[in-house]
Amino acid sequence: MTPTFLFLLILSLTDVSLSAPIDSEDQTGQSMDISEIILRPQTDPKTPVVQDDIALPDTSSRNADPCYVPYLISTNYNSEESNIIIRGLESFSQSTCIRFVPWKPDDLHYLYFEAKTGCWSYVGRQNAGQFISLEKPGCLFHATVQHEVLHALGFQHEQERSDRDEYIKILFENIEPEFKFAFEKVETNNLMTPYDFNSVMQYYKYAFSKNGMPTIVAKCDPNLDFGHAEQMSKNDIIRVNRLYNCCSKKTPCTISN
């Protein structure tokens, strides 16, 4: 049977920016600071940038049945670069019921990884083949792959959460005007998880700063540094498990003390 592209929410958002920490094992020839990996969005002008929310599925009959998502990697990536993407995809099978499987000709819905300009992804399932851009070498890091795949699975940036004002302050006066849209609050279903500064979806505190000053400040501690996650956090994993009905002993939906 052909694997089913079983996303549990249908959204039409476009994400075109991210913060991706450095994974030294994934570097492709140069050392970069986090600020160098925040790439400017480059998308087709026909691609809409809109806002929407994330739906919570019926959890009355939770199970850990695998959710299969076909993927295709552009031949423009060499074997080392492709392996970085594949390792990022495989990491989901280690802690969730999401299973990424190689694309077959009769798969209508699938993720297509291509080295376009910048690191970006649509948020939620799109019609037919769905692009994820991972420019090389700047976007080919384990955390960047996870970040963009989480967007495709339906997740927003952490600082866009509907309850973010309880935890952070967005300093719009320090943000480059053309990127203020990336800091707008979105109506989200947070799946009963706390705000997570360790999330792989969290921007770092100077993201898109026009003057070297912070653009995001933690209310609990203005000096707190964040946005350098090297992989999905426990909360990132729990959110996937809850949204995609993954809960089981091997794919927990709660954090054990």
C-alpha cells in the first residue's frame, strides 16, 4: 500500500525564516556563528504569507500507529548533504510515530527538499508536492532540518505562540522593518505544553536586529540567552506526539520527572 501523507491539520501558512544552531558534525566546510545562519527569506512573490492557527486532533482513541510521510531529496545535494537531511528525518522515528519514507512515483503528497535561497518551509500540509528549502551550505544542519520539517508538520515559531506575551517581550523597535511580520503573534493551540526557550523553533534573542540590540527578551530573566538548540527539545517531541496521536510507552506525551 502506498504510504499516506497523513497530516492532521490543513494550513496555508508560509514560513520563510528560522534560527538554526550549529551542529559541528554537520558543518560543510566553514565555521559560522548563529547570527550567520539566520538567512533572509527568498520566496516566490506568488507565495502568500498569511496567518492561521493549528488544530488539535481528537485524542479520544490515541494510538501509536505510524504516520507515513513520503519525501524526495533533490539531486543537487551530494551524498554527504543528503545524509544530513536523512538523519534529520530519521530523528523523528526515534521519538514520535512520524515515519519519513522515500518517495514513489504514485505518491501524490510528499515533501521535496531543494537547495533554494534560504531556509524555509510552508506550515502544514499543502497540495501535492511541498517544498522545503535548505540552501547549501548554510542550512544543512541537523537542527535546521528538524526546524523546517516541524513547520511542514504544522508548527509555528515559539515566539509566535498565542500566549507568548506572558513569557517574552518583542522589541519591535529593534527589528528590521521588513522582518517584523516574523514576530507577529499567531492564534495557536499549544497542546498543553509550556513556553519553551529550549525549543528548536525558538528564535535567538537578536534575530533580525537592525541595531545589534535584542529583538526578544525573556520576562523571567532579561539576560537569558536562548535560540541555540541543537535538536528538538522534549516539548517539541511531546507536541508532535500529541498532535499526531503518537502516544505510547515508546512515544510519550508527558515528561517524566
